[in-house]
Amino acid sequence: MLKRHQNDCNEYNATLNAVPHVQSTPPMSAWHRVVNLPVFSKLGRARKRKRPGTPRSPPPGVSDDDMSLDPPFSTATDDQTMDDLFRTTERQPAVLPEQEMEVQTPDEPPLRSRRPNRGKLPARYADMLPLGTAAPSDTDDLEPDDGLRPPLSSAARRIRKTLRSARNALGLSRLYVDRPCAVPNEFAPLSDGTHPLVNGAAQTGSMSPPSLEEAIAPYPNFSSFLFNDWFWRRRQKSREDRRDLQRNVLHHPDFKSDDLRGVNFDSIDRKIASDGVSHSSLGHGWRSSTVHLRVPHGLKRKKSSRQRVIDPELCIYDIHGILNRSIPKLIEEVFSKPSAANFHYTPYELVWKRPDSDNAALEENVYFEVFNSPAFIEEHEALQSLPPEPGCDLPRAVAAFMGMSDAGHLTDTGGASIHPFNGMFGNQPKAERIKPSNRAVYPIAYFRSLPINDLRDFISDMPGGKARKKDHPIFTHLRRELMHEVLGLVFDDEFWYAYDHGIVVNCADGVRRRLYPRLFVYIADYPEKCNAATIRDQGDFPCPGDLTPDNMLDQMGTAPARSLVRDSPRIDTPARRKSVRNAQKLIHNKGYAVNSKKVDALLKAESYTPTQNALSDRHERYNVFSMFLPDPLHEIGGGTWLATLRHLIRILQSLPDGDARIIELNKRFRDVSPFGRDSVRQLSDHITDLTQMRIHEYETILKDAGPCFEALFPDADFDAFVQTLLFTFAFWHSSAKLAMHTDSSLRRMDQCTQDLGNMMRYFQITSAERYPTLETEAEAAKRVRQAQARGKTVSGARKPKFFNLATYKFHSMDHYVPGITRIGTTDNYTTAICEASLQEPNDDYQRTSKRDFEIQVIGNAIRKQVHFDMRTKLARLGVSLKAVVAKKDKQRDPNSFTGEPTLRYHIAKRDGARETFRDLRSLHALDPAFRDFSEKLRHHCLARLAGLPSTNAQLPSKEYSLVKFDRDSIWPHSRIAFNYTTYDVRRAQDPVGTTTKKRDIMILSPEHGDSGPPYYYARVLGVFHVKVRHPTLSRKYERMDVLHVRWFRTDPTFEAGWAARRLDCIEFLPSSNSCAFGFVDPARVVRGVHLIPAFAHGRTSTLLRSPVASVAGRPQDGDWRYYYVARFADCDMMMRYTDLGIGHHGARPNHIDPKPINMREPDPFPEITHSTAAEDDDEWEDEIEIIQEPVLETIQEEEVEE
């Protein structure tokens, strides 16, 4: 009765909802055992290791079979303990992965008479589910500073009192500057199921929903909306679209074909776009404008000749039809839409305190979103300190504008291209903002290509004009001028008025606010950054963020270089703006060339250009150079790492047998299996060509590089150093891409940045001394092509090529930690968002007439946006756009989870075909994987039925005979998907299939202390379920899901981990060991794992002594002798080997590394402050031709339901 009353009691439910928590279920043994682990603060020195060639031997006195796992159904006598079975003369490399604890039992242990675990949730539910922190209630007190918080930013220090929310089960809480009007969740809802992307349309605000007719206007009925919405979703139709049309449109219960009669869809499209196809009037804030370029005339006025000053009007070149949009109107539109229900207006600091720490432990700042960054807090404080608008008492909030631009080709052949300037808002959670289907990136303007041929004619026709070549500096200058003329149209007087006085908006959460636009970042690649910052590309001071000279670029990580980054930022001073104006007077009034000595004398000292920045001179508080942040996509994946990879390939090619080594390297990368949904993808056949590759392929190469390059260099010391370098680079790259940082992880990354800088300089010097390198064949061919394009003839012979570190991209690595600390993690402002946003105009271009296509692209984009808003309104009304069809006809959404994301795993529910134990024995008689299959399975199932923490626990022999299987059969499955909570408090899924290459899993190690591995690893040979019963424990048949696995063990002779800077090395247990094969409860699997063969150690046939290869998974040429555990396969995997994963609470191992590394050891690579290697100025600073794959929605690649 009490429970029934609580369910109906509003006061009771409101009290529960006010308490923030993390949904969790009863813990299961070691899964939720959490200990206080040492903080990872510094990478240690690398350990010397054996060179490959001879198999590693076990410790003295231990045979190969002694280093083994005993079977879970051990044949020990009832009075023999498990310790007797595991006792050896040396420490074991591993223990039975399912052994949680040793159970001392009498000869006849009493079994429970009732079914165990009654009243508990099944083990597969025992997982920490991510729910966000909650808002402080009205009864919360303002918490004073208790002295237990770390030092905060200058903005946060000015806050005398903070409003704290309750700490949730993960240890997260919010510290608010002001009491918020509304608090949306910063984490993705589980109902959406995708990771890390979440559909914001499912969230609703407090505004009253519209009626159905208002939601779909101007459509006359729901059927016409369904039909046209399907048409506009995608241009290229597929079989999936055809199924969608059939099931969700034609078979929708509310669809009536008669309603389509007489509907003029062309007229509706025009109404939706609000005259978007007209040149004179554009809807949704769009407008067509003209820019006026001032072309330098080059006529100097001489006193002797008294030459007449040229008429300025004759030097104006007009470019018409520049399409742009009003940002204030865009803010008013975006913030009032229902899809903005999750926008944040009141900033807060997200802080973390380890749930298992004592009360005296310090909290750590968490760097996650833009709206909880110090930059946002600072802007909010500055805004609140301003006097309010006369007669206005509305709450004031910051609209965090984030601009971006990138050019893209629209066709594979031809010159059609598009160059949009887009914008998004940092108030929106990034899980929504980076998802393309949420349409959170808004086109604002379209840059035009400079009409070179027309301008050449125009310049020739000017008084005293001369013919100019296409590569003349005047055209470089005019390109910058055109870009800032267009930006001036966007950031116009209306924008700056809103900047100072705000815009009144009825926000989606039902609160009427005055919003003030603020500029936070400008996302672009390096050439685009130079144009936007009006600095010289590769000038004497090439960094858009600081004044580091080019001769200090290679000193990244050293104290002098860091002091320049910290103490010499670029600032938009009045002196700089005056110098630019004076330079323009010299060019346009006195006829000096744009690259003349007079102009250079004013601007070259700090590498500025004679272009007035559209964002400068408009507001004295605003520093335009603070907008430019580093980008891991182009500057690391396609920059520093690509240069390092190229030089490693050059070194291999310089060896006498270089061709054979290159062939071996290509083969190794081909043999690396893919992992996850898209974490590690299959590489091309010839990666060493490095041509026509996508950015993600370069990043995949970095993740797999260590094992693939191992032992390819003849010099053992240099080979060991390369392994250390690749490990450190992969760790730094994973840290740079983390979606959630803490103070500890940033300190670790900062130290790694210094280490990596020293290693890169050491690599530059040692490689130049030991290996004279030449261009690769691809580089030589590219150099010849570029020379021919300039009308020059050069030799095609390969020239000497050196590794160059004096580049902006290498220098920018010092900007990551400060940038993350100031404005949030890099996934907030990566250029991957730009690349993804280019896919939309590319798709819209295909629906145009290919003439004057920009205005048609805008019209198509408006229609798609309006339809998205209509779908959002319908969701608020509870109208489903998915038809209700029979269960057998349902098609799983490829962008969603397989199954229920709250469960530990998903496996097909129906039985399907079964296999009897007799059939298995006859089919796999010679297969060691099926030796004693039914007996092992019986012991495994009995332990689970009895609710014992370990399937190794010894029970009376007669109890095993009482376990009965339904029809003595198993029901096999081909797929299983494991769900887990990531370090950044998201839900993710790893698919594992017995017929795919993704078959490896990791399980928490039950070992305690500082010895032993943190995880056990196994290869899944089979997925099945059985129906089992026991006369006492389960009188009815109970379904039990089981994994049939082949166990790995850790190689104890190999120094691995953070201190050694080496990946963990594992090997299969030999088949002679009775525990080589076994069974695992799927609920105990942490997640899938990426294993890379240790190619340098070759294959062996001794581990699986059997005449058949069968299901044990061994290739015909034998097993790989060793495997490396790829801890850098993705960011979540890397964080599982630290104790800093916030979302990993409850799924952490007992220890992380066999040796704590918070004490720094002497660095084996001395700090090198000056490079002695020859410089190669054109190393890789040239624009690299890269095919960037768009950021796609999460795609399920394998079907799990059978």
C-alpha cells in the first residue's frame, strides 16, 4: 500500500526528483569494487626489452604449463583448496579470469532452498548508468569556500559565494555563479541511445506546444507533410530510404493517399523557403549584398612630375550577390525554437571529487563544455556587472557564438566549390551540437572566390595599370580583403548594437531573456586562420595566438617557448590598428605595393598584413586573436603526426633493403583488425604511399604504429627509441582528443607535452645523424608536378629531405592545455565540425540547376531546417513519425544502440536453431576448444545459479550432476553487443561477433595489490544461451547467456605500462593447459578490446596442438606468438588504464599500473634547446591535399538480431 501511495504522491515524487543521483543497480563482486588509486601524473622512463627473434621464456623454475589457468570445474578433491592448484615457485602471470575469490567449503555445503538472487536485479543490469548533475533546489544554501577546492580561474576567484548542487554518485557537482532559471542536463539522455551524439529534438522546454495544424503549416494535412519530409531528408535514396517510405510513410496509420491529390508541393516549397529562390528578397534573415574591393593602383605621386592623384572611384571593384545573414535575427530564431530546450544560460563550474576519497581530498575542476568554461564564466560576470538597459529587468545571458569557415569542392571534376561561413552556439550541449542531424550548425554567409581573370582585366584598364600574373601578391592581398569585406557584412552595426545592448528573446525554456552575442572561437585550418587573423601565412611570427618567432617554433615544450606562449599573446592594440591604417594609406593613397619595404616596415615586425580586420576596431573590449585555438584534426593528424610518419617511411626507404621493409610495413598494417564501430578502421593496402587518405586513416596509423614499426629498424637502440616515441605520441594525441578533462589529466598532458617535445627534437637529430634520407617517390613526383604547374622544369631525381620541426603545427602543441583550460575540450571546436557541415551544401548542390547555385543551396537548406523544426514540434505534441508495424517487420535504426542501452549487453532473444551436446562432440572431436565442453559448462552454470562470486568455487560433486540442460542443447548466436559507461559519462556499445574480426573482450582482474594485470583478456569463440535448471536452485528452466572464450595471459617478462612506455603484451594459453578455454558470463565483460599482433615475433603452432583450426580461431599458419593491447584504440580505452575516468566509477580495476609513476624518473632524453638538423622549409607546412571524411552519426555496422 505504501508503495502504491508513493507512486501517486506528487510531493514524494518531487522530493525524489530534486535529489541528483546516478542510476545504478546492486553491484556484482569485483565490478564495483573501487579503491583509491595513485594519481597518474607523469610518464616514466622506457625500459629496455628483448629484441624479437627468440621466444620469451617463463621465469626460472616455472614451466610453460605451470604458467597457466586451472579449469573452472577443477577436478580437485573436495578437501583440496584452490590455493593448492595455483601454487607455483614464482608469481603467476595470470590467474583464472573468473576467480573472484577462493571459497572455503565443507564436504557438503548447504545450498539455498530457494532461488538465489530473488529480489535482486540480474547481474547484467549491474552497471553505472550516466545521469547528469541536478540543479540546486530553492532550499540550498550558498556554500562558502571551504578551502578544499583547487585554484580556479581569475573569473571564478571573483565569485565570493557559489551555489552548489548536491554531489552525484560519480562525484560530480555544479558550482553556480547565480541561481539558474532552468537547468537542463549536460549529459545525453539514455533514451536516445547514441554515443556520443544525442538527438536534441527529443527534449522539450516549458513553452506550450503548438497545435498540429500550426506545427506543419503550410501543409494542408499530415499526409502531405509525411511525404515531402521524406523527400527532403536525403538526396541520394537508398534501400533504407525505400523501406522508410514504405513503412513510415505509406504504412503510417495517419497517412491517406487521397490527401495528396491536388497538393502543389512546389508551391509549398517556395512558401517554406520564404521566397528563398528569389534574388530580390530572401527569407529567414538572408540578404544579398554587394562588397566594394579597393584595388591597389600602384601609381606613386612624384614631386618632380606633380603627378595627379588617381580618382579613388576608379579603383573600386564591385562584387555583387554576396549572400549573408543577420546574426541577431539568427539568435532570435535559434534560441526560441523547441530544439533549444537544452541550452544553458547560467554558467557553472563542474567539479569532481572521487567518490572513494576522504573528506579532506581536493575537488578537481572538470573541463567539458563551453558553457562551463572559465571563458564563459568571465563573459557572464562581465555582462552582469554592466548597468542594465533602461526600464529592462529581464535576466541577461550570453549567447556564445562560435564561427567557422572552410572551403569544399562540390564535384569530383570541374571547379564548382563552396566556401560557407557557419556558426553555432556554445550554449548548446556539444552532444547535440556536433551531431549533423540536429542541424545545430547554421550557414551565415558564403565567401566568393576571387574573380582573378576579371580582376586582371580591371587592373590592366586602370590608369597606369599593368598586366599581373595570377600569383602576384596583389591577388593574395585582395583575397584577404574580400574575406573581411564579407565578414564585415555579417558583423555589421546591427550585430555590434546587439553586442552592447542585447536582444530580447522568448527562449525555448519559457523564460524571456535579453541575450548578448559574444564571440568565442573561430574554427578553421591554418591558412584560413591566417586570413581571418590578418597575419602572414608562414611569416616571421606565424602563430595567430602569440608572438613566438619562427626560430623558436621547434622549441615546443621548453621553458623559453612556453614563456612566449604565456607572456606574449597577440593583442589587438590601438597601435596595431593604427599601423594597419597607415599601411593602407601607403597602398591606396601613395601607390606603394602591398609587399613594399615601406609597408613591411610597419607590419612585418609582427607578421601582420595590410588588411583591416572586420572584427577589429569595432569593440575595444574584444581581442580578435583570442578566437583562434589549436585543432587536432589538421594540425596533428594531418600535420605533425603526418610529418613524423613520412620521415619514418623515408628512413626505412633509405636502408639497403628498404623496399622489403616497406612491403612488410604495409602488410602489417593490413593485418591489423578493425575495432569498435569506427574507432579503428581497416586500412588501405599501401599506406606508405600516403596518398588520397582521410584524416581518420592517419589517426588509425598512429594508434597501430608501435607494433607495426617494431624491429623494422636495424639499430636496436634507435628501434627502441622509436617505440617510445610512438607510444608517447599516441598518448598525447589521445589526451588532446579527450572529451572530458580534469585538473589531473591536464597536468599529465602538460608533462607529456614537454616529454614529446624533447623526444621529437632527439628524433630529428639522431635520424639526421644515422640515416641520410631522401624524398619518397610520391614526394618527388609531387614536387615535379608543382614545378610544371608554375611553368618550370625540375629534375625528378629524389632530393635529400630532412625532418623539420620549425613549423606552426608543432609549435601549436603548447597551446592545447591553455586552450582546454580556458574554453573547454577540443571536441567543442574541432575542424571536424567544419568538415561535416560541408556535406549539407554538397548534398543541396545536387538538387540545384548548377547555375547561381548558392542561392538555391540556401533555399534547400531552409527547407530542411524548417522540416527539422516541424519534426521537433511534432515530437513535443507526442506525434510519432514512425509507423506501428508488426514486430517481425521492425527495422532497427542504424544510428541507435542495439537493444536497450541500460542493460549490460544485448543478445538476440529468440531461440533460433539449436545444437545438441552430442552434435558438438561429433563435429569438434579433435578441437581442444570443445574438450570437456558440457562438463565445464555444467560447472559454470551451477556456480551462477548458486549466486557464487566465482565459477571456480568448489561444490559437492553430486550437485553438478543435478544440473540439467533443456534438451541437452545450446542455442548459438552470431553477435553480442556490450554496453558500458564511458569516462565522459556517456553510454557506448561495442559489438562482438564470432564471424567478424571484432572478437576480443576485457574483464576486470580480481587480483589485489600492486601486482598482476588490471584486466584479463579473452577471444570470443562462441555466443550462445542455454536453458538450465536445478532441483533446489531453479526448479524451472532458466535462460543463461554464455560466452565460449579462449584465454590470454600476460607475459610477465615484458616491461609494459605507463612507466615503461610500452603496450601490454599478452599471449594465448597453450592448449595443453586445462584452462586455455572456458566460459564467461557476458555481464562481467567490461567492453571489447583492440589487440594488435606482435608482428616482430611471428607466428607459432605450438600454442594450439590440434590437427584442426576450427572454432579455436587459429589461422592455418598458426597463432601470433604475442599480442599487444592497444590502449590507445579510443579515448575511453586509454582512460581505463588511468584512474581518472569519471564515468568508470564502479568498473575500475584494483590497480592501474604495477608501479606507481607519480614520482618522476630521470628523463632519458635530454632537453634539446637548439636543433642541429638541417631545416627543410617546405617540409609539410604546404597545404596538404587531404580527403576528410565527415563526422557521421553513430552507425551500427553489424546486425545483432538474428
